[in-house]
Amino acid sequence: GGDIIFIEATAMPGGKGFWCAAAGIMVGELWAGDDNGQVWHRSAAGTWTSELALPAGIGVYGIAQAEGAIFAVGDAGNVAYRPNSSTGTPWSRSQFTGTVLPTDWFNGVWAFDRNNAVTVGTNGIFARFTNGAWGNAATKLDTNNTEAFGVWGQTPSRVWVVGRNGLIVRVDDQKIYKLYAQMGIDFQSIYG
């Protein structure tokens, strides 16, 4: 005995390679980000379409979906939000500056609901989406500027982050707790 697993083999649209993907709200629906600012949407019927979520030339390295809202993050501190998955719904774009350098990028994003999400990236940057908008500034998670790759949380007030050199951090509201770090180990993602 054992499980039989069926994997649908479909061609990637436009010959693109994807950096990230997130399931949609419908069975078979998928959202994926590429290296040219595009977010690709696979409908439940299997049809692919794409939209420019981040500026052209900007990689979309993280994507998340919650309650139909889509979040995309990537190069140069760029982030985007789409309030629902209806055709023609525009993306709202922002770019972090200040603590986020032009050479920084966001790697991972987690959405709790349509009004709350978090993102992490290079140099230990951490930013929040609250009440329908990205915050004005990013927070540094680690004094060593360790790159963060993955983020997950049960609630917006309790979040776990993982990254390069074994970094594991818990963020409780505005308090940051470094739980683990070990050179030579890279944690790419987290989910609980």
C-alpha cells in the first residue's frame, strides 16, 4: 500500500522560471512571481495570465494570499498589494527606503488576512502590512544584518523568522527575540 500522487504537468507560461508561489482561494488556483516584476495567476480552470505587480526588472521573490488578497515582495524594497483576485483589480505598489537600502530585497512574505501581512529580507529587514497599507519603515531583526528568508506567524502579534546562518527569531508585537543562530546552516522557510 501507499499513496498515489498525481502531479499535473503543464508548461510554464512564457518559458518563465518562478521564484515563489502561493495557492489561491479556489482549488487549482495559483499565484507565482517571476524575475521581471510579473505575478502570474493560474485560474482554477488552468488558464495562465500575468500582471505587472512590481516595476519591470524587479524580481518577485515572495508571494502570499489570504482571504483573496495577494501580497508580492521583491528587489530594492519593493512591495505590492492586491485587495482581491477579481480580474482587473489593480496592484497598489510601495517601495521601502531609509532602513531598506536600494540593494536590499524582500525574500519572504506571510499574510494573516487581507489586512495584515509581514515580510522579511536581506540585512535582517522586517516590515508589516497593517490595516490595508505597508508601514513607513522596516525594522532590523538582527544586529549582524543576517539575511532572513522565511516568515510565518499564528497571529500578527507573534511571528517567527528564519534565515542565513541558522537564524531563528520570534517577533512578539515590537519585541524581537533571537532564539538561535549557527554558522553554516541556512533555513529557507518556516511553517507551523
